[in-house]
Amino acid sequence: MREALRQARRAYAREETPIGCVIVRSGQVIARGYNRRNTEGNPLAHAELTAIRRASKLVGDWRLEDCTIYITLEPCPMCAGAIVQARIPRCVIGCMNPKAGCAGSVMNLLQTAGFNHQVEICSGVLGEECSALMKRFFQELRERDRKRREKLY
């Protein structure tokens, strides 16, 4: 999770929502990703999708059945779906996302019985650090927005 936090800090430095992700196989990080939606102007540029794409390329298969994904924030519906589709067996989450999380907060797509694959979830790993980074980012964003509005008037 510390490496996922490093990735989240990379997003933060680029004024992106600080979400980071790593995929581990046999104890080694094989792929990394961080949020780049604004940078790329692409709603699909989530940390998890970047990491899954890179891991699949490295492994040479879309099935990541012997990997663990570490994410600083509970995945959204799109990313939860990608985790299920990639057959990743274990998802380690830093902090939960009560507004859009799909590993138990809003819904739990990772463990939906009707799907042919369910994912083991471990949450709260370095949760305080992950949550503090998100809170600081959004506080600063609100402050920047406030200052921009003041300049307009």
C-alpha cells in the first residue's frame, strides 16, 4: 500500500485526484498506476485501469489470477468491474469511498454472487494516510476554487 500511496502522491502533484494503485504478483510489484483523468482528458484514465492494462501486458494474459491489487481508495463501478473481469482474486483498499465505492460502500460489485468471479476484500490498510491525502487534496481544491471566484468579482 505504501507504493500505491506513492502513486497517489504523483497524481496529487499533477493536481489530479490522488488515487494510486499497484498490482503485486509473487511478492513483486508488476504494475503501477495513478489517476490521470484531467491530464489525459479521459474518463477511463483511472489508476486501476492503468495498472491492470500494464499488468496484463507484462503477464501476457488478461487473466491476473495470481495477483493482488492495492488501491488507495475503494474502486468505482468501472474499476470494480475491471477487477472482476481481470479475475484478480484479492483487492486491498486504503480508504472507503462512501459516495461511489463499489467494494461495500454504495454497493459491492467485487463480491456479487451472480458473477463468475468474486474478489476477496481487505480494507483499511494505511486507511488514515490514504484518507488524509484525499481530504487535503479536496481542501486545497476548494481553496483554489474560492480564490479563483474572488478574482472574478
